[in-house]
Amino acid sequence: MRTSRLKTNHNLEWLILILSVFLCANCAGATTLNVPVQYTTIRAAVDAAVSGDIVQIADGTYSGAENTDIELLDKDIIIQGNPENPASCVIDCSLHGSYRGFVYGYAITSLSRLEGITIRGSNQGSGAGLIAYGNPEIANCIFADNSADYGAAMMIFGSPVISNCKFSNNTAIWGAGTIIRDGSPVFDLCIFTSNQATSSGGGICVKGGTPTLSNCSFSDNNADMGAGVYMDNGYTTLSNCIFYDNSAGWGGGIYGENGSQVAAINCSFTGNTAAGDGGAIQPGVAVFLGGSTADLTNCILWDDTGGEISLYGTNTIKVSHSIVQGGYTGNGNINADPLFADVSIGDLRLKAKSPCIDAGDNSVVNAPPFKLVDGKIVDLDGSPRISNNTVDIGAYETINVNTTPPVITLPANMTVAAAGTSGTVVKYSVTAIDDLDGNVAVTCSPASGTKLPLGVTTVNCTATDSNGNTTTASFTVTVRYTFKGFLCPIKSNGSSFKQGSILPVRFQLPNPKGGFISDATARIYVTKLSNSTCANKTNITPACQTGKGNLFYYERISKQYIFLLNTNSMSTGTWQIGVDLGDGNLNNTATITITRGCGRH
């Protein structure tokens, strides 16, 4: 029994020892090495790390030989800066010499990850920012201001996954953003902007392999051939990508030659320029080049300078369920303005009445190449790719299309006092609310704060929501003089005057500031209301007027407009006296009675 008990204890000790070794090994694999707190340089931390470790780099700028040319050949580690703000964690390869950022060897797998770092200022023959022979993951990084002959920001031989990265202001002969020599790299949610290649591929140059570009944008890139993407051999797949404002000699958007193949699904091209041909797509640059193949489905090609599609040499191209300016042969193609939301700022989403909505082909919307989020295929915005049973054309799906225009709230029709003979400045407030957008801007003509003339002015207002739904409404503004009635001897409740008397007709025109308007044009008119023998209803007749025509004169001391009305030719009965001030108001009136006899009472 004693021997058995000792043997049992011995076995338990071995089991504890084995578990301890296993647990310690796991702990070692998850070690975090901090730069510069624990290790003063990036190289020191990387050299000390083993597979599974995390090298955490604090915010700051790192340069020199010990922080650049970092080679990872046979161990998978995570190198992490600031994923939320990669611009705050910078490896500057231009300081203290000229260096490359990183090199990932053939043995590197997807367990390696580079995240949250900016690599800038490198000047190398090739792959100035990074070379990937293996398959690391690269996320939330910025590659800027690098230069090389081949691949200023990145050179790829393997199959890395690059996501949420920005490539800007890089320069090269081939592939200013990236050059792909082989492998099956995946680019997702990457931005290529303001890169320049003196030869080919302002954004990406494909020299082989089978790259997949999903949810990427290419803008303001420049090259002689293929400002956005250049392809020489290889098979490139694009989905949910946008190309705008790129410029090239040939192929402002993408360019392919020498047997290259491209499949573009739900991509949008606009505003691209090609001085030669092919503002958007250039599958073959000259008759002597080998054939190229292009398959475009659910794409928009609109408003590209140099033409949308230009073919040279022997090529195979299929275009279907796409909008192509000028039209293109193929099933489901449309020649109509796609109605982008706002091209001026690169917003290629669709307005509510776009012909792209529900006009695509569902059969090509598959993952891959499309991205899955929570098990659903999504568009460039991350919204479900198919909204109304049929996919939209272009990189963006329109979700919950709003076809209801905004509601404009107007002031009531306004009557305002004239400040003078030229009218008055009128201010007002108009608002509009949309079901989805909330408050939207309103444009009115004449605008609030405009000086409006005497009389009635119609103010027309327009409001448009983000989906292009427009509503209009109007109200009127009447600008009138402030006429407070006639002065003595004419009474507001009626007055009687003897026939043949001279009747002084007097009034004043106050302005809103407490003064008086002195230069109005005022005309008197009289109308016989009973036993009419002289005047018509609107104007005094020559037989019934006195003085110089029927104009009032302005007496500056009393600040009154005065007309001396000779009643000699006015028959007995009831008359209406009125003043026409030219402001459209004919209600400035009073009623008088003319009786027989001399004098006045």
C-alpha cells in the first residue's frame, strides 16, 4: 500500500509539472513588449519577441536604423501602434538616413499583424514602405510620402490582407501606392489618393497574381497608364470600389494589357481623365499589345473625360447591368445620369430617383469578393448590399429610399410698411423638415434681407433633401405706405361740403423710423356714389379736377401732402375721395357729401 501511494504521488507531481510548463508556454506566447518603456527601439522589441508576442509602440515619431528596416522572417508577432489614430504613431524613414519600413518573409502567416502605424518618407528601389513576401495582416495604417521605382508604399509577393489603410502622396515609376508581383492579396476599405506614377499604376500596379480589391476608393491619383489601377498580367477582382478624379495619359480609372483580366462588380467611375483614351476603363492601349479581358457588372461609368471605354488590339469585354454614358452593348445596360449625391465632394451615393436603384444583377453579388458583415453582404458603406430584392448599380446600395420631399414652413402673407419710395428691407424666416434628413436648407428668392419694392412681391422657396426630393412653396410680401387717413376738414365718419367750395384734401405718410416720407407720388381720384354725372369709379375726370392734373404736392413745413379740390363741377350727392400712392392699395378713401349753396358746413 505504501509503494502504491508513493507511485500515485509521483505521477501527480509529473502531471503538475507538465501543466505548469504548458501554462507558462502559453503565458510566454502572449507577452506584450512596450516601446519605448521596456525597449527603447522597435528593433530591440521585435528581436526579443517570439511568435504570439505583441510589440506595443507608444505614440511618437521613430526613426533611424534601430526603428526601421524591421525584418520579420520566421515569427508571427503583432506590432501595434495606435489603431484609432495611426497618424500619432509614426515611423519616419527619412530621418537619420534612408530606410525601409518592414519586410515580411515567406514564412509569415496571417497570425502576424501590423496595425495603427504611419510609415512615411522612405526612398528605396522597391517596396519603400513595406515588402510582403508572406501573408501578414496589415490594418489601420497610413503609407505616405514614400518613393521608389517599384511600389513606393508597398510591394507584394504573397497574400496579405490589407484593410482600412490609406495610401497618399507616394511616388514611383510603377505602382506608387502598391505593386503586386504575385500572390492573392486582399485590399478592403483602403483609400488610395494623390499618388503619382510616372509610368503605370498611380494607385496599384498589378504585374501578376490574383488580387481582390473590395470597398476601396481611388481619387486624385496620376499616372501615364492606369491612374487608379494598372494591370499587366494577373486576374484582378474589384467590388464596391469607386474611382473619381484620377488622371492619366491612358486609362484614367483602370488600364489593362498583356493578357490581364479584370472583373469589376458594383464599381463606380466618374470624373476620371485620360488624355489619350479611356477615361474610365482602358483594357487595351495599342493594337500591338496582347489581348485583355474585362467583365463589368452593376457598374457606373459616367462623366469621364476621354470616353468611358476604349479598346485597342484584341480584347474581350463584357458589360452588363451597368450605366455607361453614351450607351454600351450588353444586357441591362442604361444610358442615363446615375444621379450621384454630390460628385464635387466625391459622394457617389445615389439620389432617390436614380435609375441605378434596383437595376442590377443579383447573380454576381456573392462573398467573396463581397465583404460579409454579420453574415450579410454589404456595400461600401457597410449597409446590406441588396435592399429591395434587386441590387442597385454602383458601389452604394440605397437603403430605405426616401421619396417624400421636405415640408416647408412659411410665414403668413406679409404686409410691411414702406420706409421710402424705393420700398423697404424685409426679413423673414422659412424652415424645412425632411422625414430622414431632419432640418434641410431652404433657398428663397428674393432672399430674406432684400429690399422689396412697393406693391406685392411673391417669394418663392425651394428645399431639397439628400435624396434629391424637392418641394417648393411661396408667400407674398406687400410693401405699402402707412396711410392713416385724411386730415381735417375731411372726417373719417363722413363730411358735407357746399358745392363750389375749395376743399383742401390733406394727409401724411409716416415712415417706420418716426419720420415722414416726402417724395411719394400721390394722385387723387373721386368717384360719384349716387346720381353720378361726372366721374367714373377709378379716376377723376378732367372736369372734376383742379390744379395741375391730379397730383398732390408736398408741403414741407407741415409735412403734408395737399390737393385743393374745386367742388364747383361736382354735382350734389355722395362722393368717394381716394388717394393712389402707387403701392397697389386703393383703399385710402373717405366719403363726402356735396350739397347746394355757398360756403361749407
